[in-house]
Amino acid sequence: MTSVLLSYIVTCIAIELTPGPNMAYLAMLSAERGRMAGLFAVTGVALGLALLGALASFGVGEAIAGQPWLYETLRWAGIAYLVYLAYDAWADAQRPVEILDPSQLGWRSFRRGLINNLLNPKAALFYITVAPSFVVAGQAALPQTVLLGAIFVAVATAIHAGVVLLAGSLRALLTQAASRRFLGATFAVLLLVVAVWVGFSTARQ
């Protein structure tokens, strides 16, 4: 079991280091709004991952995978949300930085991080296709699934926090108008690329 868990952790790290909607959003938010806003978003992302993991533990993921129309609906909803995030990143960078109350900024960042994951095809697909392959046959499946989900959330949260801290340290260089426009355009393109990649990688053969 130990060797299986070690292999699983390495897999989680490799998957989370692959550019995706979470990484792009957290980096952009922290560079523009600072580390605190980024950490609120990380909390929302972690809750979203935990909720998806809980649903997968009770077989919801398998049920969705078994209904092609439902799977495709959720898949395209996630892709459409990534396209929306790309547009939002570009449009927001064209405007002056909006001054928000810290509590308002924290709640908005948390909420956005949560939604980011509930509509994240990459995260949902992980629980449906990758995690089950590490469940050891002959042992109770539910405790294993819960443990695998908890490990994935922990690994993802650690990596996301690292992204926030790194991007937050560049805030002073990226809050000028020209830098913000460049950053917004860069992240918009990155999110569009991620949307295309998610579209192809989650398509059923």
C-alpha cells in the first residue's frame, strides 16, 4: 500500500504542475491583488476539490461517466467557463485596478476559486479516471477513495499556495497599467490554450 501511495503522490504532483485553470487564475489574482487574495482563492479551490472528491467517493463520478449526455454537458460547461475566464482576464486588465474592501475581496476570491473547481473538467476527470486506478483490489474501496481524495487536495493546495506566494512577490512589478495589460493578455491566451487542451484531452474516443 505504501508503494501505491508514493506512486499516487508523484502522479498528483505531476498533474498539478501541468498548467491549468487553477494555476493561471491563482497566479494572475496574486500578481494583481496580492498574496492574501490568492490564499483566499486557494481555500476556495481546496474546498471545490474536496467536494468533487466526496462526490466521487460515493460513486457520483462513475454515474456521470456512465451518462454520455451528462458527461458532455459538464465537459462543455467547464470549457465554456475557461473561455469566459480568458475573456475576463483580458477585459479586467484593460481597466484600472478596482479598489475593494479586504473582506469583499477575500469573499470574491474564495467564491471564484470554488466555482473554478466545481466547473473544472481537469479536476473532475482526475477523480473519474486517475484516482480509481490506485484503489487496491481486495480492500474496502470507500476508505481508500477518501484517503486518495484527501491526498490529492493536500498536494494541490501546497502547489497552489506556492504559486500564490511566488506570483505575489512580483506584484510591485505587475501593477502598472502596461504590465497589467500584458499580463492580462498573456493569461487570456494561456487560458484559451488550456481550454483547447481540456477539450481534446477529455473528449471520449
